[in-house]
Amino acid sequence: MLRWGQAAMQVLGPMNRRTGENFPIAGELYAWCSSVSAGDLAPGSIGRGIFDSEARGDIPAGSAGHIIHQYLGAGVDTTIASIGNTVALFGRHPEQLKLVRDNPDLVPAAFAEVLRYWAPMHIWGRTATREVDIGGVTVPAGAQLGLLIGAGNHDPRHYENPDAFEVSRNPVDHLSFGYGPHGCAGQGLARLEGHAIIAALARRVKTMSVGNGERIPSNITRSFETLNVAAVEAA
């Protein structure tokens, strides 16, 4: 799962060494999703639920495996990145973790701020459907655009003091899930996971310290490869 999830994101980047090395691994993921059936998946799981939807006719016949591929391809490495970023940020900002501990209702806002502050994906692509002017530059129809999500999330024209990590900010319009009709289809699952992590940290950890961690260059995601954490359990 870890190999497949990472490879699925790497092959979305520019054609470089990382892309080429990960094409065969991403192919393994696609092959598995093309052959998996309902009986291979645990009852009550999300994957089994997708097949159940197909059986009921809620989604087109033959599409369940493709949908599971999208969940695994887009939702593994990005979620790992956001969880690592969550732990690192709360380790470096203990006062923000205390705010969540004192007010658990801040959990959703805290996860939104993690995604805004350190976007799990630093770039994503779009295609201009028509000619458009952006900042005085004419972008022709059909042009491919690289959206720098982290830069947008730190735009001082939109967010006051954008370089501060503040869980009470509640930036529900951050760009890390995309936006509007192009919003991430799996963001509900990602929020469930992120909220569970933050709620557990606030409830079970009194203090936490983290090292600098190691980030390895990636075509798409921005995550920690290693992160040393020392925590004191809450009473």
C-alpha cells in the first residue's frame, strides 16, 4: 500500500527520474484494482461499499475498481503527508495543541489549518478551457497550468498573518482539497482520518517534542520520510 500510494503520486509529476522509476510500481496498483472483486474485500469496508453501490446500480457497472484506484492512488500518500505534518506542527506549537485539548470543538478547524499551513501536495495541474488573463498575463486556451497550492494558502491578501499556525483560524476555503467542482472526491474520508488523529493527540498527549525530520523530494507530495517524536502521555 505504501509503495503503491507513493508511486501513484510520483507518476503525476513531470517526466523525470522519479516518474520513470515509479511507473512500474503504479502499474501494479492499477493491475490489482482492475482485477479486485467484492469478495476480496472485507464486509463493511469502504472498498466493499463501493462494490455494493455498483451492485445496487448507484454507480455504472464496471466502475468500482476504477473508483477504488482513485481512492488508493490519490488518498494514501497525501493522507500520510498530512498526518506527518499534523504531528510535526503540534510538536512545534504546543500552545496550539493545548487550545484543542481545552476546546475539542476546534478539531475540524485545526485540521483545516494544518492543510492550509503545510499543504500535503505542493503542486497540482489544471488545463485552461478558454483564454484567460491572470495577473496581466494572457493564458491561452488549452495551456497547462501548475497550481502552487502552498503559495495560494499563504496569500496575505486572503489570510491575515498567513505564516502563523493558528488552529482557531478555521480556513475552510484553503486550496489543499482543490476547490468548487474540482474539489477532492475523497476529502470526507481524509477529514475523518485527520480529525481522529488530532482528537487523539489532544486527548492522550500532554506534551510532545519533534526533531527537524527528513523530507525527500517528491514530484507532488510534501511529506516527512522520518520524524523523531517524543511524547508525554496525558494523565
